[in-house]
Amino acid sequence: MKFSGLIISLLLLTTAASAQSTFIRLETSKGDILLKLYDKTPLHRDNIVSGIRKGRWKSALFNRVIKDFVSQAGELDDPILEREKQHPDQKPQRLKSELYPDLYHFKGALGAGRDDNAQKASFLNQIYLVAGKKQSDAQLDEIESKKGFKYTPEQRETYKTKGGIPRLDGDYTVFGEIVKGMEVADAINQVKTDKHDLPEVPVVFNATVLTAKAAAKLLN
């Protein structure tokens, strides 16, 4: 029975990994995080994969860490907006939003940062890992009322038992999730920071692209 149970567990893990085609590993100074990228958000998936292969995510920093909210990495808003202000003749570079009701901000979700543009388009090189807090039914009811949508029973249960940031739903693109290394993400989100939310001790990482097969081996 124990042997059969092990085989079933391995098969389930392999099936879960193969359901998506692309994974990335963040080798951080706190440990490794394995992220699954959603095929449903191909623009964001391909953008970060391209960036990794071009070396944009080598010796990168988690440079904005807000406890129980997000751990953000990549370019910060101010430098991006200042650079764009200096070149008013050039159209700001953004990634078209990919917003879906079933891709939401539960704890462990991977999102793309943006400014206040009306199209809700994402910055090319700003990502965040969702930490967030557990939500009550009353809090979720309020979000639904403000935003005009309804959470599924499964989504409600996830927000109530695991937590997240529902107020970001429908406004920021979620394009992946942590499948291994949540304890590392938690450790990053709890580090001491200065008044600018920058970790006092730098949290550095390198990102690499993995195939579903390679990711399945790590999950197993």
C-alpha cells in the first residue's frame, strides 16, 4: 500500500508539472524558489523567459519588500518613469495586460508590476511574489461589491485559509505561482527593511528557465 501510494503521488506531481510548459527557478540568497508560468498568459511568460535568457535576471535584487503584502524585484517605478520623462518622444514600453478571473492574487502568486496607466499594462521588468494575509468573508464581500465580480467557492476558501491580496485582482496581471519553496518566499518577505522597503541585507537571486521535465524532477 505504501509503495502504491508513493507511485500515485509521483504521478500526480508529474502530471501537475506537465500541465504547464515553462518553469523558472529563482536561486536566492535565502534558498531556491520554483515558479510555474501560466501558458494562459503567454505575453508575460515569454517576456520573462526572454529577459532571463538575455541575462536581465542575473544578480537581481528583491528591492521592495513589504511584510504581508509583496516581495518585489526588478526595476522600480521611479527610475522607469524618470527615464520615460526624459524621452517624451518615445512611447512608454509596456506589456499588454492579461487579466483572467481564475488567475488571482493568492499567497504565492507571481504578478507583474505597473504604473497607473488606464490599460493596466505591465512594466517589462518588474515582478512580485504575493504574500498577503488571510481574508474574511466580509472582506471578500467588500472586494466583490467594489469590483463587480464574484469569487468562486474555491477562490474564497484559498483566500480564507492561505491568504493573499484580493484588492489587486482585476488590476494587475498574475502570470504564475510558486510550486516549491514557499518557505523561502516567506523568509524573504519577513526580512528587515529600511524606510524605502529595501532589505537591509540584500536578497540577491539568479533566475533560470526550466522545462516541465526538469521541474518535475525537482518536485519529486
